[in-house]
Amino acid sequence: MAEINDLELRYTVNVDYIGEISEGKPNGKGKAIFRNGGIYEGDWVKGKQEGYGREYYPDGTLRYEGEYKNGLRHGTGTAYYKNGSIRHQGNWKYNEPN
């Protein structure tokens, strides 16, 4: 298992990453830890979230679980409020509930 510190996911988002790497980028299973303490854990392809993953609020509460494409929520998934109630369950298209 390899580690990357201060990985830039988007132009303004840097994270620490622990997981599988290919050609210097996250690829396979891995975990990103955001500066605010939030976490993404799941599948990566060429440095972006792709496939199935879970996001957590900084306190460890589940924020989202479902599909990603090209670093965005895309496909089927469920988003949760901090209190655990469902915010949106169903389809997502380019990070937006659909």
C-alpha cells in the first residue's frame, strides 16, 4: 500500500491519500482525507473517484454512499444529513440529484 500526501483532486481541493497507486495517481481502492477531516473511501481510476465509494462528515457520520464517475457523484447513490436522515436517494448526474 502506498501513500500520497497533499494530492490535488480538483484545482482547489488537496487531500492526503492512502491506497493503491498507478503512474503516481490513485488507482484501485483508496482513502482520501480532506483538510476539514472529511473522508472519501472507495474506488479510484486515474486519480479520480470512479465506481463505488463512501463519503463521511468530519465527525465520521456517513454523508454519501454510491456511484461516482470522473470524480463526481454520478449513478445511483444515497446522500445523508448529519443526523443520519436521507437527503436524497436515487440517481445522480454530475454531482446533482436527478
